[in-house]
Amino acid sequence: MFKAYDVRGKYGEEVTEENFIKLGKALNSFSNKLVLGSDFREKNDSLTKALFSGFEGEKISVGVAPTAAVCFISKDLGVSLTASHNPAGYNGAKFFLNRRPFFEEEMTRAKNNYSTQSTSASSSDSKFNNELLANYVNELPLAENGVFDLGGGAACVFAGLFPETIYSKPDPTYEKHSPEPTKDALIDLIKITKEKNCLGFAFDGDADRVAVVDSGEFIDSNILTAFLASKFAGKNDSIVVTLDISQEVVDFLRNQGLKVFPWMIGDVFVLKKAMQENAVFAAEKGGHYTFPNFLQHSDGIYVSCLLSRTKPGELIEFSKQFSSTSLYENLPGRVVQEKLLTAVTELNPLELISVDGVKAVFEDYSFFIRPSNTEPKTRLMAESKNSEKAKQAMSTALEIAKSCLG
């Protein structure tokens, strides 16, 4: 049930009311006040009661709310009941402390606390106060233009903020729309924005991620990262991106005068690094974009509001300056980090980053080799502005990875 930076699993198996009673008890050592919101998923009501019956301090429910909104109002301890982009049948929880997510040390502490708890329940009585959400809404930029695909998820609770919406009715089982805003899931949004020549925005289940469509074209997250950073960060500002963000984008932003710190995969890891570097922007390839001066958490709604001022076609035109080829492979088995680092170092790369697997940058290509955290496989990425060179880079990366398998 405990993952790297949240709790998540299938309801009735990993996630049960009994386990959430224990989870509530595990949170007692963090604060004597808890604010909780949730997405529209089935079973969240009973899971809320269970968690509240384990927590002994003051309990406040704000009802349905996007994850970032719950984080925004979590001046003490906060919990968002959500399984994010997972399909129906999954439930989970994300945790916040002082308006930021739990980091590794807090997750470890919560997990250790959890392991010692019983399932005996006390009162689940709580206060309901969704007016707290106004503190978040009042700080959002105006959503000016575009079509907003709410996907039947938590963003539906704020449907009135957007000029035009689709899939704005709650869909607890995601029968009509996937909670994962991939290109294939956004056929309707792509069609509408092409017909209207406008921008479109789509959120995942808890709305902390956003995907963007410009006049019928799905905009890659690498392009969005480059656009957001170049538009909303200034010269000499620090930004943090995950290691799988395109090297072409990293080079582009450094040439813009930005200090770019590639970092570990995972939005929480990137956010922690952003706090350490006093960064003004952080991006994760999966669609998490964070502006720490607004909130120390990724927020799809905030980013969509910022981008709603963009002219139709502007993102398409911006994307034309990027032309690199990126190739991806999965290799069965996990590489050994020490062996991998030694092998790649022998190639004398211009830049080598080894905080999460190994990324190596050379004059005209780069590659990234990383063992999966959740599966017995190794993920590889190779990139170059020359497609043949990208293939050669992938061949080199595969050869090295195979020689370093454990």
C-alpha cells in the first residue's frame, strides 16, 4: 500500500477501511489538526470515516477537491484521498505538511508508525468546511480562453472557473473518460480544439497534472516544459527537471540563461530539489508542473490558467524549433548502479548525472539508463538531433546496460 510518496492500491486488497484506521493513527504524531479532501472515487466516504476514526486531533473535511487545492490549505497536516490517474477500483491518499507534500523521511516515518497500529476505532466526527477552498480559488489566475476537459475527475468541483468545459460531470468509475490524460484519451478535446482553432487543457483524476492541445495538436510535455520555463522564468533563475526531459530542451533553456538542474524521476523528488535550489519552476515529464512561489506542489489547474492567455497556434509555432529524435527501450532485468556508473564513465561524457540511474551527455547525443523502481526491468532513452546518431546512441546504451545487469 505504501509507495514512494503516497499510499495507493486496489480497494479491498491493499486499501481497506481497517488499513485506513491504522493510517489515521499513524498520522497522529505529525499534527493535532488534519484537513482532508478527496476526489470523486467510490469508497472515499467510507475511507474518510475510517481515517478520521484513527486520527485523534481536530478533523476538518472540505469535501471533493483537487489535490493541489488540499495542499494549498494544509497549513498543518493535510490528506487528499485520491488514486490520481489509476483506473477505477483503485483508491489512495497523498499527504501534506506545511503546504508541501510528504518527502521520503515523512513517508518512512508514517510507514513505521502504521506498522505498529491496531484497527480499533474511535470517533470519526469531523467538521465540514469547504469554504477553506476559497483561499485557493481566490489566488488562481483567471482562466481566460480555451476548452477545459475535466475528465469527470476532481477538477469538476471547480467547473465554474473555466470558460468552456467538457466531461464536467463527476464520473467516479471513469466509464466515460480515462483519468490519465494521454493523447489517445483526448480524442474529443483534440477534435473540438481543431474545429474552434483554440487551446485545450485536460487534467488527470486529481488535477495535479495537465495535458495541453493547441488547435488539434497534442503538445508534448518536453515542449510544454520549455515553453513554461522560457515564458515564466527569468535569466539566472533556477529550474529543476526530471532526467528524462529532452536534452535538447535542457540545452535550449541553458542557452536562455536559466540554471537547469536535471534530477530524479518523480514529481516529489523534483520538488524537494527545487526547494533546495530555490527554483522558480519544476517539471516532470509525466505532466507535473510546479511554480513553487505559488505552491510547493504540482498544479494542473494553476498551470492551465497561466497558459489560457496563450494565443492559438503559439505552442505549435514554438515547438518547431525542436527537432531531436528520442528513442526508448525496456530491457528485462535491472542494472547494477555501480557497474553502470563505471562503464559509462569510461566513455568520458561531457556531463554525467548518476542520482537516478545514469544520464550521459556527449557532443551530439545523450542517453539515459535507469533501473525501474517498481518492475524488474531497465529503461533506456537515447536522443540526438540526427536520427541515425540516436540509433547508434541507443545501441551503445543497450550494450552497456546488458553488460551491467545484476
